[in-house]
Amino acid sequence: MSLKRFYEKSSFNPVVTGVTIFFVVVLVAATLLLPEQMGFILSEAQSGIFANFSWFYIFLVSLFLFFLFFLAVSGFGNIKLGTDEESPEFGFFSWLAMLFAAGMGVGLMFFGVAEPLSHFGSDITTGTTQEMSKQALLHTAFHWGMHAWAIYAVIALALAYFAFRYKLPLALRSCFYPLLKDKINGGIGNVIDILALTATLFGIITTLGFGSAQMGSGLVEMGWISETSFGLQLIVIIVVMILAMLSAISGVGKGVKMLSEINLVLAICLLLFVLATGPTLYLLGAFNDNLGVYFSNLVRLSFKTYVYEPQNTGWFNGWTVLYWAWWCSWAPFVGLFIARISRGRTIREFIFGVLGIPTIFCILWFTIFGNSAIWLDTNVTDGSLSALTGTPEVLLFRFLDLLPLSGLTSLVALLSIGLFFITSADSGIYVLNNIASRDKSMASPAWQAIMWGVLMSVVSIVLIAFGGLGTLQTVTLIVALPFAVIMLLMCGALFIALIADTKYFSSDFATSSITWTGDKWRERLNVMLNQSDEKEILQFLKGTALPAMRELRTELIDKYGLSVEIQTLFEADEPAVELIIHQDTVRDFSYGIRSVRREIAEQMVHDSNLPHIQETVSYEPLTYFFDGRTGYEVHYMTHNELISDILKHYERYLSLMTDVGQDVMSHDASNLAE
């Protein structure tokens, strides 16, 4: 196969992919050849960023959160991530399951016991044991609550809005369309994608390394092997990546969805078991208390930089700032995946769903695991759990050893970690494919998923073998700062687009628009009181709609020299006819009518006051438009009234294209591939 033919059949962007892979290879080579020098340079760079920009991270992430709250409670919240008539692509449970699997699944398993215990034993908590427990859970909830999900939600909302509402490619560069217009397809767009691809790739590789370490520790704690080793981590990474590649090839709607649902069920079962066998009443009361403490301290902690508590700035930079940078580095990966699974939801539903439900679940998770661990540590083990905070990968399994059926629960935990591991990897492969694709409407071939899986596996194995995984994590956190600035610009672009969207879709027809008259009211009444079958609608399309469009097309071409075509789709599942007026600089105007099947309730068929309803299925000719607005039935319209109706929309189109329509519609629509 020639190189040109290969390029045409594949979807990857060679510039974005090539530059990213080159950067990865150079970084790995430098880490292996100059480990001490690289470690020193990167460590100094990270320390400098955290010391000088900690205030920026705190302010920026809080700004994201309040920006999302504003959108949710304002009129913008009614806007759908898609056309007005679209329904959510995934059910609510499936949507939540995939949110957790891609977002924080591995982290909850890894830090569920470790982080509350770490804060409990640090100087950040003071007072009695109960006060220290409350403060430890407050800081944990703060790190994993609304602020963390706000980082993901901002980028996911922008991606979903521009992809499903504007019909732009599901790509980070699309989020800057209001600012850059068609320049997003050039060098600036490539830079954005390269930065996002690099952060995503490094984040997933780091997760592979740390996840394999926790799985190895779990096998040791269960007594299946004597000690963890490089060979074991090698096997874990290979097995996980093979399963992840197979799942990614099957698509988001199949592999990722199924594994996410299974894993959420396992996690909930483990959660309920710990609740039932631990100090149950204490945990139920602690959950209420933790919720109240979290929400009552939310504003205070949102802007706290510890400038008046210099003794705690080390903890602040090592935990809060580190988390904010880490979540920003993961934002391209998690955000793009959340966007992909959120089509059809309103902005309000999306924001409250992504911010509220995961936050409450995270607080519940850390309450049951964290409060239980602290209670056992102070009342049963005399501090033996706290002594293990330096090795967090073993803490979960040591904690489960203190509860009944530890062998079974450790097995469930290990299986859940493995599934979270796989779902993070396969959704990561999907995201890498998407960012690296030049055409999002083309389905990525299987070899691309295999390429990313092999690349991540090889880099992870090499870095684990030579102790370079920490270097890669440091680079990821450094890259997070410029990406955080990009996210701020993204919020500005989203706000501009939402203003244009509201103005555009709330515009009524011009006062000069001609509405249908009552001259044919008997014919209209006859249509209203008689059910139509598919054959009748097809006859309407061919006998009334098509001749009307042809007459209008002839006038537009012969007298005004416009480029006009009519598409007849009479053999489609939903027969349709469509008039298209081509434009050079903005999206084409189109007015279509299609036959739509409508289900009729059984009780209406048997209602004696509705004698015209005889069947449970009816068909209607509904309009549809180039900009996704909801259509309406036109069966009652005559030949001339249809022409008038088309001209109403064309007049509106011409009027809006001189104003906000250029911001909303001056690009080609894009389709989304699996």
C-alpha cells in the first residue's frame, strides 16, 4: 500500500502524533542516560512552579467551580449538548459508571484509606482525636470533591458543547473556535493537541506504573506470591493493556460501558461490606457530619493559600497544589471522555451531574474507608495502620485484613483495581486516538489502538525498570501549568459561544415573515382528524413538498444565480426531501421534511371521543433545519405555503448571518466516529 493510500485510509494526524512520540522518546532517553541531571532539573522546575504559582492554581480552580455554578443556575443551563430534540446517548447509571471509571476509580482504591490516615498523622490536623479525624476527612473531601470535578467538567463541557451543539470535531482545538475561527485547523490547533496528547499520554503511563505496583502489593498481601518484583509488574502491565486494547477496539458503547458498570457494582458491594462490618453507626453519623463540614467550609478552603500559616505551606504545596496540578494534567483525558459520553444532556444536568453526584459518592467512600481506618487505627491496632502511610499501595489490603472475610474482600478489591485499571487504560486509548486524529468523523482502525497500547506499555516498563517513573510524573505536573492557562481561555471562548447561542436560537421570525392563511382550513381539518400512514406521507413529500422546492429552486437559480440543489431520500428509513442553498463562507442553508413515525397510546385508540385514531402508529412530515432547531409538522401546508415557510427560514438565516450567526454557523458540520 502506498504512503498516500495509507494516509487516506487512516485517521491519525501525522504532525500531532509524530511530535508527541518524538518528545516521549527524547524524554525517556534523557531520563535513562542522564537520570540525575534530569531529576534535578525537573524537580527544581516543579518546586519553582508550586512556590510561585500556588496562588494561581487555587484561584483558577475556584474560578472554574463558580463559573460552572453560574452556567447551571442561569438561562444557559437549558441549552442542550446537542440539538434541541436529542436525548442522552447513555442511561443515567451507565453515564455515572463511566464517569467514575475514567475519572477517579483507581485513585479512590489507592487513596481511600491512605489519604485520610496521612492527614490524620500530619501537622495540618490539631486538637482531640475526633477533631483531627474531622479535619483529615475535610481535607480529603476537598481534594476529591467539587473542585477536582470542576477541572474535569470545564473541559468536558466545552468539548461536548462545541462538538454536539456546533457540530465541530470532538477535539480540544474546537473549544477555541469563537476566538480563532478557522485558525483552529492550523498550527495553533496542532500545538493545543500536542500539549493535550502529551499530558494525557504521560498521565496514563504514570497510572500504569503505580497501578501495577498496587496490584502487585495486593497479590503479596493475599499470599499468592512472596514478594512484588519487576517481573510481576511487567506481567500485570502486559495483561492489563491487552485487555484494554481489546475493550477499546470494541468501542465506548460496548467494552468501556460494560466494564464500567461491572466495576461500579463491585465497588459499591465492597463499600457496603465495609460499612456493615465496620463501626456502622459511627460511619453513618460521620458521613452526615463530613457532608456538613465539607459544604460549610467550601468557600473558605476554595481561596485559602496558607499565606498566614507559613508552617503549613509545605503540606499545602505537597497536597492541595499537587492535586490541582495533577487534576489539570488529567483534564484532557478525563474531560474528553466525559464529553464523549454526555451527548444529549442539558448544561444544567451535566454540571450538577458531574459536580454533585461524584462529590457525594467520594465523600461517602472516604468516610467509610477513611473514618473506618482511623477508628481501627486508634481503637484496635494502636497506630499500626498509620505507620504504613509511606507505602499507600499496601494500606487498603492491611485495612481489609482487620475486617471479616479478608481473603474474599481483598480479592474483590484486587479485581476492582484491575477493572478500574483496564477501564482507565481503554478509555485513555480512545482519547489518545481522538486527539491524534485529523478527522473525527473517521473511525480509528484497530492498529491505532494497538499502537498506543504498545507505546504506553513499553514506556511504562522501561521507566519502571530504570526508576524513571517519578521523572515522568514530574513532567506531567509541569505541563499542567500551561494547560491550566489554556483551560482559562477555553472558559472565555465557551462563554462567548453561549451568548451567541442564546441570541441565535431565541430569535423569532422577522415581522415580515408570511404565515400560512386560513384559505384551506377544510383540507387542514381533514388532515388533523385523520391518521396518516407512511404511504400518505411519502405521497405528500413527492406530490406537494418536492414540486414546491423545485419551483423555488428554479426561481433562485434563474433569477438570482444561487447554487441550489434538492436531495430526495425517498428510500431511506425515514423518507425525506431537502432543499439546500450552498454558501462559500458560512454553513449551507438547508430546509428538509422527513416522514417521522409516532407511537400512539393504546388508550387513545379505544377512546370513543377520538374516532379518527384507529392505529397505534402514525406518521407525520416534520421539518428539520441546518442548525439543529426543533422542527414541526407541515402536512397541512399547501404548495405555496411550503414555499412561504422555506422563505421564512431563509430570511431568518440571511438576517442572522450578518450578526451572531457568523459566530455559530461559519464552519462545516462534523460527524463523530466511535
